[in-house]
Amino acid sequence: MNSQQNEQSRAKIFSAIKAAAPTVTMDVKTIQEEALEILKESEFARPKLLSEDATQALVLRIEAGLVIGTSCEKLSTLADLPHSVKQFFGKHSLPHSLKVQGVEQLEKLNWQGISTDSDIQQDNTVGLCWAEYGVAETGSFVVHSSADMPILLNFLPLYLIAVIPKSKILHYMDDYALIANEIAKKAETPRNMCLISGVSGTTDIEGVLVQGAHGPEILHLIIVEDQ
Amino acid sequence: MQANRPEDFSKNVSKALAQPDLKKIIRRTTDKAETKRAEAVANFPEFENARSQGQKVKDHTIKYMDHYLAEFEKNALAQGTVVHWASTGEEAAKIVLDICRQHKAKKVTRSKSMLGEEIGLTHAFDNSEMERIETDLAEHIIQLAGDPPSHIVWPAMHRSREDVVKLFREFHTDPTYSEEITDLVRSARRDLRTKFLTSDIGISGSNFLLADSGSSCTVTNEGNAELTITPPKVHIVTAGIEKLVPSMAHAVPLLRLLTRSATGAEITQYITFHNGPKRPNDADGPQECHIVLVDNGRTKMLAEGMEEMLRCIRCGACMNHCVVYKHIGGHAYGSVYPGPMGSVLTPHLNSLEVANKQTHACTLNGRCEDVCPVNIPLPKLLRSLRAQSWQKKYEPLTNRFVVQSFAMMAKRPRLFQLLSSCGVIFMKVFSRKGWIKYMPFTSGWTRNRDLIEPESTTFMHQYKKMKKAKSGGA
Amino acid sequence: MSQKITNAGRTQSNTIECLNISEKKVGLFVTCLVNTMRPSIGFASITLLEQAGCTVEVPELQSCCGQPAFNSGDDEGTRQVAYQTIKQFEHFDYVVLPSGSCAAMIKKNFIEVFKDQPEWLERAKHLASITHELLSFLVDVCHFQPSDIELDGSYTYHDSCSGYRSLNVYEQPRKMLSKVKGLDHKPLNSHAECCGFGGTFCVKYSDISNEIVAEKVENVLATEADYLLGGDMGCLMNIAGKLNREGHKEIKALHTAEVLAGLAPQILGGKDAS
């Protein structure tokens, strides 16, 4: 990297901006206040949810077929998860093998009869991950990268099951933005924050939708009520 | 397919109009986009409010662009991202290739980025020792075909299924022999999977740059962006400086507008915020993250009072609804950005001298402005460029003469009325049964349609006669 | 004042209070195409305005609204024409034009070329505020409805881009046409899609314009209507010219004002012309 060229270009860009609007204020407080004012309009500029209850709204959205390639179910307790996973295998005629994300709350469950360490670098695998949040507005689950969360777990498998703790289901994307802000204040921002709203898809060939372009073809969300 | 040059616009248009199936191919994409967008808007009663809010987010950021750029840089550096600045496209491409060479990269994977096309990364890599692998399905198709993109959302919309069948059979290592679209997509999935995982460097674009965190946001459907960015050791982002927004909360209104306007879906499947390189114990992710911030004519737009164009969030709605684009297609424009938004951008990214014809290939009907999610006054901007063109005398002499003569006459109403009456007499000479099929000086019109003959004498002539008769009779 | 226009469908309520219209002076700007090619539209405009109770004057020193210069980027040429127009018309209470594009030129674009001339900018703003497209003026300001007009058959309507998008002209012509006895409406598919005229565009980019108007003609013919109506001479000449070139004599193009003023039988009966 030519740092001199870099400095020159940087200076050129900033001075060009200044020259175009020399009287614009640089008072940071004014700028921040103006920025906040705009956000006050969000309440009137977003769609109505299918229910006032965030979980219900998320479920209704998925059941209405508005989230591509996605189904969902509710579980009363996390202990029932392996059973649900077995049913998922049965539904899709899959061998009892998947990659379970290496987080404590999933690893400690009773996975008897199921192999939990598939190699997701191979194709046609099943992945199981723990979502940080759900978002009702868009029918999404959210994952954050970490020591326990390889982002590729959400993209390499052909089938993906995401477990969403009911207490972490948010209404709107704006609510998630507030949380992201709080995380940033604690200097704990992860490398990746992914809002996933359905399966991988493409319409690039003659406008026909195909699921499972490079990522998962089938997504199943399991909302756990005691989490 | 050779890329067309913007200066060859008239030739490009003739070529396009002569293509027998072009209109059918274009409409296959634009008809669906129009219908789906209309449905999405109908299902979102708050759409106008969202548009107003989105416009405010953009205008605010553009107004304080130097503040937000400085904020972004500070916060990106704090995340461990290396920030680069490029005044021109060539500089930006060079920065990217230099980073790749420093890491002795042999293979680079790319997710879709029109900015990347704009700065000539395609060309730069193809002329280098490194292998460029496009991972977005449409970009993958046009890479195999050697085509330039023809649309900013569906770059391969000009390619049919039959074309894709042939390309995949020729280039994929384990191709499908089916012609079903699902099988074609699977073939690409197989072909690209190992390439994702063994790439040296992942290069992406950015839909939004968040100033308060120094982050980049990608908005995609295929998952190829995350598969491009996560496995390699290095991630490079190329982004225009106008991609800035103050924060994630400010990106949200634009996210509500973008997908609805582009494809009619309410949201894309993958919205990912990239906040720098791998954290020390991360299970995966690139060790190094670079962002190349590109000007390439954007500050020029600010200087020329065209800052409204910087609101553009690259949804493509304008071209989907443009009556001219729908007849000539994207390649005719000879630029990475076609249609209405491209006709305003290209003179700034390139030059007005080279790209002024496109600004005239527009009826100023305003549909583009109607559907723009951030209310960009595209017709007004196009006309301003025409005014600049006029000042610089880029218009051919004959056009200038005709327009100036007309204005000269029009500012002298008595002369204008006299010449109008003469015009009526002249036209009557050429009319047969109420229509003019041919007349000197009107070949532009009469080549393709008839000209109605003048009814009788001019209105003013008849009106004056009538008034005289009335006052005479009174 | 206008309601917000939504994209999902144009909803509008453009009613402007106007009391004592007969005490107001209306200046008619016939426009150069009407003046040269189709004076009956000018006379129809006078008829309708007078029926609506207006006192109409036609300043003789009128020429063109300046669109050819403006759309070509010749701001100085536009100004030269605008000076004339402003001087001729600014003293009226209302200025009315039987053309969406010309009315939009005066209402929206004169102010664009006077940014550096504060005195003329004010005068241009004033003129803009009193300028109206004919059909919307008749309904929104005069609350006019035609009576005793008959025309047998069906019509389809092409909305000119400037009229529809810049000036919210949509409901008004249809409302008045619904009062014409014997006349049915057959909606046009893509009624507000540009016809490809675009002023100088149709000669500069004649081939693209041709493709666009050919598609418009297909849509018009598909309605099987007897009449193609509209509020803009440029669009009508373009579409009618293409219809005739393709040999379609079965549909006749008329300006809405001609129909509402009862001139259609005379125009249609007169000659071969559409």
C-alpha cells in the first residue's frame, strides 16, 4: 500500500467535499441531533406485524409462506430438541447425522442415536445452530460470530435448523439495531452479525426462483419457550 | 461479448433494436420486477413514509459527508480494519491488486459488486496472474460468457436458460446434463463450493457503510457473500463513499425500501454486518479486513449540485420502469450502470463528453422518479446534464441550429405566427388525404409514422379573423 | 390542495376553491402544435371555458412555451421565450393550456432557468401559480361538467406523462367524459406508459421512439375502442401517426376538449383524417 498516495487521495476527497459545501456545520452535537430526529419517523414508516406478540408475529409470518423455504415449530423445553431433530430427519428422509454448534446448551442435550459432528465442508449436510435473536418483522433469526459460532455453519449445510430462544424474539429490525448499539458500547461487537430470513435463493436464470443456491435449501426454525 | 463503449451509444442502440428477441428477454425480467414491486408497495401502506424517511437519511449523510467519512474511518480502524482511500477507479483497482499481491494470492473469489465493475476490477484481474472467481450466480454466468453486465440487480438477465446450459456444460467440472433450472443452479453450487473454501482472498462490495461502527453491510440472497468473505485469510471491501449511513438504525429504513423496490420481496435472505477482521478466538473469519473507499466522480457530483444522485441505493427500479431501457436493454448504454440512474452517473464516473448522448435518450416522462425509493429527481438531473452539454457545445451543429432557430422565432411572436402560417402552407403541399407521408426536414418523424396534415389555417389567423368579423359586425 | 399521490394508484383531490369565476380573466395559451396543426382544439377550449363561466382572452403575441429549448439544455433560449410568455400572460387571473406538457413547462420549469435572476424568478413563480392544464382547470377550479353532448361509441384514454405525473391530470377528463351520452370507456393497458413522443426525443432517437409507439399502438388496438382520446397534441399526433402508418383506420384520435365541446361529429365527418 502506497501510504503517500493514500494520504493524498484522502486529503483530496475531504477537501473536495468541503469545497462543495463550505458553510455546512461541523458541530457534532447538531449533526447527532439531526440524525436522531430522523429515527423518530421509524414508528410510522414500518409495516404492521401480523400480531402484537413478537413470537406470534414471527410464527404467523413463516406459516403464511412469507419466509422462503422456512418452516417452524414451538418447543416448550430445550430438552425436547433432539426429538424434534429426529422428526426433521424423518420428514426429509435423512440419515441421523448433523453438525451441532459447539455451544454448551446444545452439546449437553441427549443426542443418543444421532451423530453430531458431521463435516459441513461436504455438501448435503444438516446444521444446527443457536440463534442470538429472532426478528418478527422480517421472519429472521440472528447469529453472531464467536469462538462457538463459526459463521459457515449457517451457510455450508444444505439443511439448517436454527434454535431461537423465545425471550430473544424482537419485533422490528430497529429493535435489533438498538441491541447492536448496546453491544457496541460494551466493545463486544462480533466480527459478523447475520440476519437470516429464509434459505439461500436465486432468480438469476430466467427469473425462476431456486432454493439452495450456495447455502441452505431448507430452513427449520425451532422456537424454544423455556429459553 | 465485447463491452460496448458509452461514446458509441447510437451504434449500440441500432445494434440492440436489431436483435430479434431482445425485447422479449428484457421484459421477462422487467415485467416481473414491475409487477412484484407494485404488489410489495400495495402491501406496505407506510411505503411513502418510508420513502420520505429514507430520503432524509441519505440527504443528512450526504450533507455531512466529511463528518461521517471521518467517523467511519475512526471506527473502522478501531475494529482492526485497514482503511484505504482512492480518488479514482484506477487507483482503487490498483490498491486491491496490490493487497492481493502482497499476500501472494493465486485465487480470489468475488461476490457481486457493481462498484467493483465500475473501477475495472474484472479487467484488472483478467490482465493479472491471479485467477478471478465470480460467485454470485449471475456474475458467474457472465464471467463464463465473457459478457459485461446488463442490469445492476440481474447482470445476466440477457442470457437465456439455453445459454446457461451451454456455458455450464463447457466450463463446469461436474456439469449437469439436465436443462432444468434447479439442476443448473446445483451445477453452479457444486462448481463453486470448493472454490469458496480454497480461495486466498475474498472481495466484496458493500450496500451500506455504517459510520458509528466502521462496519460494512451486505444485502444478498444467495449466501455467496458470506461464503466469499469468511473462508479466506483476507477480506477486501470496495465501496463508494456515498454508501455511508450514520448507523445501523439508519440503515434499517433503507433496507425496508431496497428489496421491495428491487425485486418486490420484503427483505433479502442475508443481511450481514461485517465488523472488521476475525476476533482472537473466532471459530472462522478472515484475519485481515480492508476497506477501499472510492470517490471516482462522487465528489464531482457534490460540486455540480447533483448530490441528489448520491442518494441512490442501487435498487434498479428506475431501469425496470424506464420505457427506453425496456426497449434497448442495458448493454446499449455502454456502462456498468444503465438506464436512468446510469445516464446520470456515467457522465460523472466517466465524462460528459463521452456519455452525453444517453442523457438525451430519455423522454423525461418521470416514471423513474415516481418509483425511486429515495425520490431522486432523475429527469431534472438528466436535463441539467443536457444544459451542461449545451454549454460545452457537445450537441451536433444541426441540432443546435434547429433548437436555436426555433427559440429565436418563438421569442418574436409576430414572426413566429407568420412562419407558422407559412409552415401550414408548406405542409399542405405534401399532404395526401389528410396525411403527410414524406416531407423535407421531417425524416426523423416520417421515417416511422405519418404526420397529420394541418387542419386549415393557424388558430391565431382564424381567431383574429373571427374577432375582426365580430367587431366589424357589432 | 392535493392529497398525497400514492404509487399504488393515483388518489387525488385537487379541488381548489374558486368563487365568481366569471369575474376572473382567463388567458388562453393555445400552444404551437394546436395553433399550427389543430386549431379546433383551441376553439374547443374557448367553448368549454366560456360554458364553464369564464371570460376568455387569447393574447395575440403568444408563440411557444419553450420546451424544445429547455429539453435540449438551452437555458438561455428558454429564457428568451419565457420573457415573452411571462409578459403576455402574467396579468391574467388564470392561464390555461390545452396541453399537459406545455402547462407543466410553465408551471414547473420556468423557475429552473431563472435561478440567477431574482426579479424574473418571482414573476415566473407567479405565472406558475396561475397556470393550469385545461381539463384539470375545468373540473378542479370551475367545477364544470359538460351537458347535452352526445357521441356514440367507446373511447380509450392515453394519459400524457407530464399531465399525469407532474400535474395530476387523471380523474378530471374521465369524469367529464362520463357525462357524454352514448360514450363508453375502455381502459387502456399501460395507460400512463410513455408513448415515445418526448418532444425532440421522437426525432433524435426516432428508432427507439418508433419501438415505443408501436407498443403503445398495440395496446390501443387491443382495447377495440372507437376513439383514442388524450389531452396532449404531441402524444396524439405520435400515436395517431403510427396508427395511420400501420393502416389502422378503425380508431380515430381526438383531443378530449374536442369531444367535450361537441366538435367530434364535425371533425370525424369532415375528412379522412383522424
